[in-house]
Amino acid sequence: MAAGIRPAHSVHPDRWRVALTIYVVGGVCVGLVCRPLSMWAASSGIRPGVGTFLCVNALMPTLAVVAALYYPRARVATIGAFLSSVCLYLTMRLVQFLDIAQWTIRATIVDVEPVLVAATVGYIILAMITSVAIQPWRVVALPDAHLRCESCGYLLLGLSKPTCPECGSPCKTIPPIPDS
Ligand SMILES: [Zn+2]
């Protein structure tokens, strides 16, 4: 179906909190399963690095795509994908070094592997592309966005002139006042 024939489904703008929670909780969850998955892979005779490989190259990209589909706004996708990577790293580190009192800021930063930095850039790009690509079908907007000025959000019901009284932008259509 071509874009534009069917109106895009609107996602309420307030859902950014839920979206960031998905990124954060997702990153923590992947961080938690990474070590058991690696141990399972090692004990099953599969290459030991497979667990980490799956987490970094399959689970985290899936999380970036799913969360960006849920809330398709590029800025939230960027912040969210970055947060998910930070949560992945910190959780993996916590699983490895449970005694958080021994952690130092310097060691925590130095221990970040370059491959994770590269992967993080990849997650951010993936989440941004997904959020832009889905916008013909899913947009972050108020449910009555089609009744409002595209520039300032002013409610345009029943205007006499095709100009927004709030900001002066031209209106494509003037929505009629619904019968009550
Ligand atoms: Zn306006």
C-alpha cells in the first residue's frame, strides 16, 4: 500500500518515557543474558565468543529497531540507543565484577572495548534510520494533530480565513467544527 493513502497511526508524544524505558531495560536484559549465553555456547561446543557475538550483533540491533518502531522520533532513538549501549556495558561489567565498591571511574571508562563503541554508533544509526523509515505509517503526534496548525499546534477548528491566527502560517485545510 502506498504511503499517504492511509493516514499514519499517531503515537502519543508522552510515550517517550516508555520508549526510553524500553531502551534502558532492554540493554540491561541483554547484558544479563550475555554471560549465560556465552557459557551455554562454550559448554555446547559452539565457539565461546558466540554468546557475546549474538548479544552485540543480533539482540542489541533488534532492540534498537523495535524501540524505534514503538516511538519513531530520531532524537529519542539517538538518546535511547546510546543509553541501551551504556546499560549493556554496565550490566555486563556488573555481572563480571559484582563488587561495585571496587569500581573506579577511570577503569570503567578504560575497559570500554572499541568494538562496543563502534557497535553503539551502529545502534544509533539503525534506530535513527528505523524511526525515519516508519514515519509514513507511524508518527509521534497528538491524536488530533490533523486539526492543528503544522507550525505551532494551534487548534484550527472553524476558521474563517486559511491562516493560523496564532502564528500566521497558511493552513492547507480548515477543519470544520464537529456537530455536537
Ligand atoms: Zn500556527
